Amino acid sequence: MLKFGGTSVADAQRFLGVADIIESNVRLGQVATVLSAPAKIINHLVAMIEKTVAGRDILPDISDAERIFADLLSGLVKALPTLEYQRLKRVVDQQFAQLKQVLHGVALLGQCPHSVNASIICCGEKLSIALMETAGARALPGVLGGYRRIHATHCRSGDPD
């Protein structure tokens, strides 16, 4: 079992280092991998939830979170010029569009049910997985795809409301 925290995937150099570690371990046999959201993303997501419920402005947190992923993606493209930048940018943009829609619903409700909270909090991990599937694809075909299915199931679950 390999678990990589937020600082391990905080920038392109570290992210690619994680891909190399996973690759080395995959060559030795089956390995389970857990990827966290990049550093500070969870803090921003929690702040977005709290501020939305309180009726406060979340734009600075959304902008900061989008910038973190834009910087990570930019660094990955510099290190891996053949990376599918436009596809990955669409994935990131779609995830943030979905996040904004969910937060709009939270604002309308004036509360954030546990299951919705869980789905918001795991957005960062989903994006880390999407980036790793592409950036690490040279060594990880199929390995992270199976993990993504398990992770996505976990993200949809939550405490009963």
C-alpha cells in the first residue's frame, strides 16, 4: 500500500516523483495506491463549504484552488511535452464547474448534508487521480483506473444525513 499526502503531489516535480515510485513498485507486483489532493486543496474545499453555508464569498478559495491545479498542470506539461494538456484542462475545468454547481445547491439549502460534504471534499483526490492516470500512464496503465473506480465509490458514500 502506497499513500501519498498533499505535499507529495503539490507540484509537478513531486507529482512525477510519485509516478516514478508507483512505477517502481508496480514492477515488483500488485500495489494499492492512495493519492491525496495537492497541498492546500482540502483546506480550500472545507472553507468553500463553510463559507457557502454561512452565505460568505467563496470566490477567493475557488480561484486559489483553480490556480493550484493550473500551476500543477502547467508544470506537468513543461516536464512532459507530450501530455494531453487540453484534455486534462477540460477535466479540471469540468470538475470545478461541477463543484460550483454543487456549492450553489448548498447555498440554496443553507446547509451541506454529509454525503454532499464528502463529494465536495474528494474533488481534489479525483483530480489528482485524473492527472496521475495521464502523467503516469507511461508506467501505470490499468493500475490507477481500478483505483479510480474504488475511490469514486468511496467518494459517493457518506454518513447518513
